[in-house]
Amino acid sequence: MIRVLLVDDQPLIRSGFRALLDLEDDIEVVAEAGDGKEGLELARRHLPDIALIDVQMPVMDGIEATRRIAADPALAGMHVVILTNYGLDEYVFDALRAGAAGFLVKDIVPEDFLHAVRVAARGDALLAPSITRKLINRYVTQPPGTGNGTGRGLEELTGREREAVVLVAHGLSNDEIAGRMVISPMTAKTHINRAMAKLHARDRAQLVVLAYESGLVAPRGS
């Protein structure tokens, strides 16, 4: 059973998401909150698998709530998905940097929304290839050559692990990475998981952030 916490200051949005989730046999909404502070308290009380958190809320916004969740060892198994009205708005990269596993636009179609919840529950990042490219090109402004690809633990990666991280940063799925590296999808997943462990990344979203911030991958057109 996938246990979900809904955090949004708009009751209508929460009720709409809850109505969709309550219809699914493998998903349970364990709590709802109207601001980040209350959401953080409920997260610690209920220990959900997924927290769907709005960006802009009173008392405590979604980015700060995400940052505190990511910093709490008791919530290490919880994945935060940021909800936004505007797609690639100015808050998205800050949310990923804070520890979010990905983001969803609130006008997402129901089928994609339910799929996204299940993807996040597996620990996979909600970053489609097209979104990853747009996100990185818009928010990562590091000039080429400022990173050497050896910061923040990257020197501990094997050559194959580094190659896998680069492909993750380009938005490829495990199957696509396996095809590029001529290995099995399971081996590709193993390389990625080992890289995440060495870099202390909570998930693939943070792996993408680290790859660009370290200079291992440069944004196109930078």
C-alpha cells in the first residue's frame, strides 16, 4: 500500500487529488495539511511513502518543508513530490536542490497523476527527459569549465558509474541507459544506485542536480 500525505493550502485541490487517490486499491491518503509546517508535523506522525507538497503556502512554503523533510533521518524513506501551477517556474530547481524527488503540474491528467504517484513510490524521479532538459537549461547557469567533475564525491565513482550518471542527467530512463551502455537494465540500475550511495543522493533528481553542479555535465548552450 502506498501511503500519501497531501499538503496544499487550497482545499479544493486537496479534495480533487484525494478523490482520485481514494479510488485506487493500492494507494491510501493518510493525512492532509494546509501549510508546510502542519505538513511536516503530519509527515513525522504518519511516516507516509509520498508527500505531495504545494510550493507556495502560508506559514511554511513547500521548499522549506521539503528541506526539513530531507534533513530528518526519521523521514529518509519518504519521497517529496512538489506540486506547481506553472510548470517550470522559478521554484522548481530550488525544490529539487532541497531534496524533492520531482514535480507535477496541477493540471496533470488523472491517469498521469496516478502513474506519477506510483513512480515516486518506487523511488524514481519524476523528471521526464524533455522536462529534465528544459529544467537544467533554464536553471543551471554554471559556465563551462567551472567544474572539473571531481567534486562532492565524484572521484569515488567508477568509469561506468560516471557514464551512467551523465546519462541520468540527460534524462534517460534505465532502459535507455542500458541501450547506450550495452548492458542490461538491471546492471544500469545497479550502476545508478551505487552512484547515488557514493554521492549521498536521495534519488535520481538529486543525482541530476549533483551532476550539473559539479560540472560533470554542462548545460547545453552554456
